[in-house]
Amino acid sequence: MAFIRYFIAVPRIILNDQTCSQTDKLVYGVINSLSNNKEYCYASNSYFANTLSVKEKTISNSINYLKRKKYINVKFVNVQRRIYLNEDIVSKENSKVLEKNENKDIVKNYQYKRKEYTRNNYNKNDKYDKTKSIIPYWMEHPEVCKSDPMTEEEVIEFEKELDGIRNTIDKL
């Protein structure tokens, strides 16, 4: 029941809950993000701790708090912990609608903002001045990054150049 697959999304009801800590809200967001395909999340406390740069005890406290608030349900199936989002808090239908609409809008907005930022901050005359080049040319134009195999003539020429470099190094 993930809102947007590539982002952490926290429903407003949880975001506005003043009793939840920031960590509780982030943990809920990560669970939401990870429970996209299977309707549940099976990440360990150490995964959450590494992702959010906190201690495992903090994660354990957050998960227990979210369970007490009934924002999540935790079940054990074949020794695997499964964390389910409480669908009464945010319905599945709402999350699908949000995902369809928001994902497209966010991607479009990101691409527009990136182009606008590049246009404003990247001067074509300064493309060799690394202090002024915010986004490299090859990132803006990925089509220039093509990989073609070397021809036999190029391989022979390359080997000659390498031999010349090796000879120069040996002389030093």
C-alpha cells in the first residue's frame, strides 16, 4: 500500500499526530515505501536503523509505539516478521489514486525544475569552467555517452600507444 514507490510518504493523519516523534513518522514512511509489492514490509530493525541513521533500540521503540497507536500491525509468519499498514488509517483506494496522480506530477515537476535550474545556472560558454558548470553536459545529453566496440585498427593503435607508454616508463 505504498503511496509513491520511490519516495517516503507519510499520511497527514500520522504527520499531524503530535504524539508521534519524527522517527516514528519516518519509520512509518519507510514501512509504507517497502510494503509496495507484498502489502507488508519484512525489513529488520537493523535495516531501519541503517536507513534512518539511528540505533536499533530507537527503531524498536518506534515500531512498538506505532503498534500501540494501531497505525501498523505486526505478525510473525514462519519466523518472519511482517509489518502491515493499518488500512483503516489510509485506505488502499486512496493510496492507489495518490500514486497514479502524484507520481506523474512529481516526476514532471522535478524534470521541469531541473531544466529551469540548468538553464539559469549553466552558461554554454563556461562549459569548461568547472566552478560554473553545475550539471555536466553528458548528464543533460546522455545520448553523447554511447559505447561502441573498438575496431581492429583502433585496437592495434591502442596497443602501440600502450607499448610507447610502457617503454617511456621503463626508461625512467
